[in-house]
Amino acid sequence: MPGYTRQDDEVLAKDMEDSVYYWWWEYLRLSPAFWFARETGHSLKDSQMAKTYELSGNLKTNNFRRWWDETGVDIFPESKRPPKVKVLDLENLQEHRFNEKAVYLEVPLTITKETIFKKIREILNEIHDGSKLDVTRSANAIFKLHTKKYRLRAVELEYWTLLYHNLYPSIKAWRVGDRLQFAPHLRVRNVERKDDYEVESRFNRLTSLTGRYLYKARYTIAHVERMSFPNASKIILPENFMPFGERLHREYREAVGTIKTKAKTDKNESVWGKWLHEEYGTTLKYEIARRNRLTEQLKLPGSKIRQKFPDFIAGKTDLLD
């Protein structure tokens, strides 16, 4: 975030809503393991996940500002400012605390600024890591950013892809990309898939793009459960990985819908799926409407778009007219 401090807590909280930290919270809430833990009271057996879950506070609330005031304000901010460039007081040099991660120069004021800057650059080029310097390693927040080299738009698009897939696991990938308007120039809606290379290429490109967002988001969830964000690097868990231990593993898998059960709920959803629809169904609906510029038309009670929109989101129809 630009700057290092804010004039008051209200300004800080408002700025956080537009930052990567907001999406950190959103990904935490989208963890099926964390959902299961808070819904059942069962303890996570994986030590990294258990620690992250404990420090993450109350993830049940869907109000970021409330969660920020209760938890975020304590786990994200740095507890001290980064060091500054300053002039040494030669008369009280014995009182100065020398920093082992600093370089001390004598700069004569009898030469030009251009010469001074040139010499300082030469020295820094020899001893400083430059753009390779990982400033996150010196962070002292409880939840430290994994990297500052991220694209916030990519973090958001990956999140929406995962949320959409979790809500509608059977929908085709290209329809997710189409509904969320990942690439508007790839026109696939209401287009017949004939033996046409150009048309088929559009479908394939959109499918590939959406698939890439999805697998990165899945990796991000696995990392965020282990206090690392934003991090979409590949992570391989053991085949027998059981976040709640062997005794509760089947109950966990049934709850989140990774195995079939005899008892069918409404719309044949898992308990996790039902919660997702109750918690995020409307959110996804208005996000899709916004991206397709249909928000105003959805407000009209008798409009065809409003009637067809649920089936459009679910992938049952591509027609809105």
C-alpha cells in the first residue's frame, strides 16, 4: 500500500478494502477446511493450518470491516517503521546505534551532486541486491505478504473463478470465462461450434484461460491455509493428507462434497455447497451482472433477463433475450 502510516484507524480500514489484504481475507473464508472447522468445532491436525486458522479470528462474518477491526488490524500491519536514510550527528556519534544492514559513507560537499550520485550508485550496485531484494523477508507483521510482486487483478479473477466453480462444479470452464468476461474479444456466447478452426480456437482459448485461473486459485487456497499469500505456486500434498485426522476424514469429505452420500440435499448439494449458495449466491449474481453491464436490467421485475438470469449463471442457457 502507498505510504506506511494512516492518519487514523478509519482511513486505514477503508484503504484496506481496496488492497491485497481484503482478498487475503476472502480466500481465507473460501477455505473448505476452515469452514468445516468453524461449523463443527473440530480441530485441524495439520499444525500450519491450525495456527493460521487460530490467528485468522472469526471468519464466519461476511463483513470485512468488522473482521478487520477485530482481527486484521492486529495481524497485517507492521509493528515498526522501516529504517530511514539519515545524517549522522558527528558530535554525538558514540550514541548512534549502528545498523549491521546499512552502509556508512563519507560524502564530501566540495564536489558536484552529479559526481556524488554517480559514486553512490556505483557503490550500491556492488553491495545492494537491487530489484532482487526481497523486502518481505524483513517484514515483522504476523501475516506477512509472500511477495510484493503480484497483480491484484489476477488475484481477483482467480478468486471469482474458484468461487464460481465451487458454486456450480458442473459448469463448463468456457462458460465461467464468458460469464465473468475474462476476454470479451473471444465471442463464444450463442455461437455454434461447427467445423470452424477460428470458432473452435476461441472456445479453447477461453477454456484454457479459465482453467489456468482455477488451478492457480486452488494452489492459492492451499497456501493461504498455511499463512502464505499471495502465492499461486504449485503445492503437492500427500495423497493421504487428512487435515482433521483419519477418524474425521470421511465426515469432512462428505461435508465438502468430495465423496457421494446416500442422503441427497436440495439440488443434490453438499452441506458446504449449500452454505456457499446462501453466503455467496447473490454476490456472484451481481458480479456477473456488473461485468455484463446488466445491473439495471436485473432491477426490472418483468424483464426476460431477470427471468433467465439464474439459468444463465448455472450454464443451462446462453440466451438472455
